[in-house]
Amino acid sequence: MMLLAVLAVGVAFWALVQLGRRADAEKRARRGAMPLAEARALLGVGEGASAREINDAWRRLMARAHPDQGGTEGLAAQLNAARDSLLNAR
């Protein structure tokens, strides 16, 4: 009986940790917390890219990566985070 209670507590704790990790990842994606080098590589822009170049590259990639166009939500979120990181760093 005691073993089942300990197991239940352990499983509940593990589930809470996993939910917290997922929430943290979603917050980072919304904040645009992506390394600038990774963001530039993902969008295919150079180090001195202007805001217009960043937005043009983002639009070109989102035309194919948007979930409504057959892309995935994860890729669209990564592209959004990359654009936000680069624009916020300016």
C-alpha cells in the first residue's frame, strides 16, 4: 500500500516537471530566445541584415512553413522566434 502511494507521488511529480519544461520551452519560443547565429542560419540572412531583409526572408519561408500551407506549427514557431530574436537585437 505504501509503495503505491510513493509511486503515485513520483508519477505526479514527474508529470508536473514535464509540464513545467514544456511551458518554459513555449515561453522561450514566444520571447524569441534563440541564439542570433542560429536565427540567422534558420532565416538564411547575413550578420548585417536589415529589418526589411529579415522580414522578407521570414515571409518567404513562412509561405511554405505555415501550418495552413502544409507546414508544421513547430517550424512556424521556430521561424517566428528567429525573426523576433533578430529584430529585437537591432
